[in-house]
Amino acid sequence: MAAVADRSSADSARRAAGPVLNWASPPELIARAESFLPPPEGTLGEQPDVVGRFRDLVAQMLRSGQNLHHPRYLGHQVPASVPIAALFDAVGAVTNQVMAVFEMGPWATAVEFALLNRLCRFVGWDSEQAGGLLTHGGSLANLTALLTARNVTFPDCWESGVPTDAVLVAHSDAHYSVTRSAGVLGLGTRQVVSTAIDDRRRMDPESLDRLLAKLAREGRRVMAVTACACATPIGAFDPLDDVADVCQRHRVWLHVDAAHGGAVLMSRRHRHLLTGLERADSVVWDAHKMLFVPALCTAVLYRQQSHRFETFRQNAPYLFDPSAPGMAAFDSGTATMECTKRATGFGLWGLWSLLGEPLFEAMVDRVFELAATLHGMLNDAEDFETLHVPECNIVAFRHLPAAVRNAAPATIDTFQRQLRTSLIQSGAFYIVQTQLDGKAALRACVMNPTTTEDDLSALLDAIRHEGKSLTS
């Protein structure tokens, strides 16, 4: 019965028969979740109907969650995952395959290393020379890679602390986890220096060159330069070859946050966007974005495999066997923040092994094509304003009906935010918001290859409907 309920809900989402998001306030949902828990004193009864209760719990989860498989989900960079990938993940969860040392998760370790070898080759590296690890999400991955950069750039930093003249140079649209990492690493968020971007919101290499020269004259030491492939607001891909030229000239570590865009390497049509990625010192790549596997599965990749062991410099003889030092290379705990680590690679490994790379290529190409179609629709509509030409599956825009078109900028910004809230609470669509050059904007990210042109056309109509309600 639970399986029937699951299948019915999933089919409903795929057919766009129900809301994308069943909106409810946080306190309401918390109270509802708590109502299913046993009373404080304890029991559910002497003979609970476990099967029936399981069915009710699953149905509640499906009713109250975000319906990512709904073709009108166009929100955050979280995909409608390929369901069979979740089954591979489930095998790891049911058997509780965990990692820290090889012997705790031998097959999980083997799967992780096989995936890392393959991902490194896609970047353009020799898998014998390159290496990395899998971890839980892009934020932790950025922190790990930048910790490595810190320790390589300042060799005595682990023992002696961060030099007071250290700075981190970052794309001004870099993910917030980059600045957060600076705080965690002891560098300090005030020591993050943003470099200029061009009219396409890409890192400007000439400005970067001048900035690095200026910092050198001032006696500031650059821990790393963080570039984007692609940046979150509009999906802009930095000109990595030119950025790498600058970093090489100044002998600076280049880190590329390719959490979203790494999967573009799978597409023969679009992989040119990542030209130069192979020249980076470290790369972050989320499989739980455009490789369409369940969260969380992120690769931290290093051009030089030896850098994997610079992240942490600690001994733990109770965990890492000193009698078998060669095995340390296969102990995930030597390279990750986590000690006990979930086996994150099973979903990606299973999907890749079962259906191959053409699946990833087809899905990347499809969502890119849909974003281009949406951009064209918005351009053709007099009451919408596009804010960029999309390079990937992200489109930022504004709705400007006659009632607000000539209003003050602050009024227009408020209208965009209210419009987005009204739209998602209606359940018709799920989109997000961003801010570009001080302007509030609507942002759609096509993450479901089953979305259609009819869905995109309906998005414009739904926005108009909500906008009319707000201005009438």
C-alpha cells in the first residue's frame, strides 16, 4: 500500500496534477510533524498497525515536501533526481556502509576512487597524477579545497596559524560558502577581496591581473583565487583559460567552483564553456546538481594528487593503522572533514554504470535548451524584461506590467519579491529570486528535463495572474 501511495504521488507530480509546493508556515509544519511522534510518556499502543502507520507517514512526507519531479519546479539548483539512483543509495543506507578507513567501507571506497578517476579524466587530468575525494555538498567541498589551498600556500599554517597578510581573491558573485570558508579558516571575511566582473558577470582577467599586482605591491599574500563555472546568480562561466594565465603568471592557486557547471563537461555541445578548467589547482563538482543524483554527492578534485594529503596534518593511531601505512591513501578520513562518512557515491556510480554518459549529456543539453526557450519567450513578451543571455539553465528576469513599469525602483523591487512569494504560495510554480546590480529579479533554473514549452508558457501566464492580483 505504501508503494502504491508513493507511485500515485510521484505520477501526480510528473503529470503536473498537483501543486509544486504544498505551502504551509514553518510553525504549522513543525506542529504537524510532532503530532506523529509518540507522546512524551511513550507508546503507540500494544499492537500498532506498523504497515498502516508507515503508509500514513510516507503519504505525509509526500504531501508536505517539495515536489522536485514536478515539471513546474523551476527553483533552486536541486534536480529531479533519476529515481533509480536513489535505489543504489538506499542499498548503502540499509546496510549502513560508512567510510573513514578502507576496511570499514571497502566497496564504498572502491566506488569513490573509481568515480574520482573518471571525473578527473573529464576535467582533463591524468588520473594517475590527479586525485580527490567525495564529500557532502558544495559548501563543505569549497571549504575543504580552500583549506588545502591555505596549507599549500602557507606551509606552516596548520601548526602556526594564518599569516596576517593573507587574502583570498574571489569572483564577486561567488557562492556565499567561499566567504564563509574564509571565516572558518581563520582568514576572516574582511580579507576576501572581490575582483571585477565584466558585462556578462564573468571574472575579468585584466582586472584580476591588476588586482594581484596591487596586492603584491602592498605586501599582501594571496591564498587563492576562486573562479566560478558557473556563478549562481545567472550561471555565468568565467573565462578559465585567461584566468589561469593570470594565476600562473602570479604563481597563485586557482580554485574553480564548478559545483553547478561541472556536468557541462558531459555535453559535447556545451563543454567549451569549461575550457581551461584543466589548469585549475582544485575543482568542486556537485553530482547532485546536473548529474541528477540525490543529494548529497560532491567531488573535490586536485590536479596534483599529493595535495589531497595537505588538507589535514594529524595522526590518529586508534583509527589509521600505523602498521599498514600504504593503506592511508585509501582512508577517506585522512582527507575529509568527516570521520564517519556516508558512502556518497553509490547513486552516481550505479546510474553511470547502468545507463552510461549519454544519459547525462542528454539531460544537460535538454535543460540548457529549455532555458534558451524560456529566455526567448520572455524577450518576446512586452511585460517582461530579461537581464542576461543565459549560458546554461539559469534565467533571471523581471515582470514589468503597465501598473508598475514606470514606478520608483524600490517599488518595482518590492513588486518582484511579492510576486515570487505569491506565485510559490499558490502552488502553481516554484521559482526563486536574486539581486543583480541592485535590482530585485526573478530567477528560474530548469532542473527537470521533463519540463515542456507549454510549462514555460504557463509560467508567464501564472506570473501575470499573480501580478494582476497584486496591482489591482
